[in-house]
Amino acid sequence: MSKVCIVYGTTEGQTARIADVMADVIRAHGHDATTVDIKRAPRGLPEGCDGVIVGASIHMGQHDKQVLEYVRHNREELEHLHSGFFSVSLAAHGDLEEAEGYLEQFEQQTGWRPAQVALFGGALLYTHYGFFKRRLMKKIVSDKPGQLGTDTTRDYVYTEWDAVRGFAEDFLSQLSTTTAS
């Protein structure tokens, strides 16, 4: 049995939901999985982990600053463990080139090249936003190419849950190969 730690930064909760689904998949395969919100994470990596997955959402064109700091601080340890990274953004739903640019920016800012990466669509939670944020998000979405919703009376979730489960299963498969060596 392997122990996997999933450390994530979230603003509106979608990255946390993705981390929870990954943890459920890992547990369903008989392994131990722990999710840790970066706001409550210790400075170092949790002890006893065989693998680490780090997740961050994009807001205002940037990954979570606390996640960037966490990865910079723990880069050497992350490079010695089987590790993965997932990025959550609206761009991952409609503009893959932009989403890949965020990933490249993350790697440049941290110096970390994770063994596995994934780009997941995020969510537009209009009904959770205040008046100004709702209007701002509608304006941003209206200016972007693609099929993003602009009806502010409802929420939109663009996360492809099968892709999330697949990433977790692929991570476990690679982890078992790494730990068997």
C-alpha cells in the first residue's frame, strides 16, 4: 500500500473538489490518500508519502502564490518522490494553448518538472459571486473564445471528471512502477 499526499491551493473550491475525487480514486485502489489545503499545509512535505500530487488553480492569469512558494521550498524533495501536478483553469476547457502556457509559466517560476501533469477545466460559480465579481467574470468570459457560459443565474462546471479519475489512476500506475524499482 502506497501513501499519496495531494496538496492543493483553491480559491473557490473547485481545485479542492478535484483533489477529493483523486483521493477517492486512490483509496478505491487500496492505497492511502490525504488531501491538504495549502493554507493549512506544513512548510515541508508530509512525512511518509510515497508520492505527492500538487494542484493549483489559475486566477487573474497566475497560479496560487502559496502553491508556487510551497513547490519552490520543497522542489528537491518533490524531485526525489514520484510527483504530479494539476492546473485548474477555464482556459483548460476552451483554450488549451493558454492553459499550456500557464503550465510552462509554473515550471519556470518553480524550477520543478513534475513526472506527470494534467490540465483540468475549472468552474464558473456565478451564483456564489458577489455583484461585482459576477459582472467581471461575465465580461472576462464574454471576451474569450470558446463555449463558456454567460448566464449569471446559474453555475457552470467544466471539469471532466473522467479525466480527473484517469489522472489519479495513471499516477498510481506510475507510482507502483517507481516504488517497485
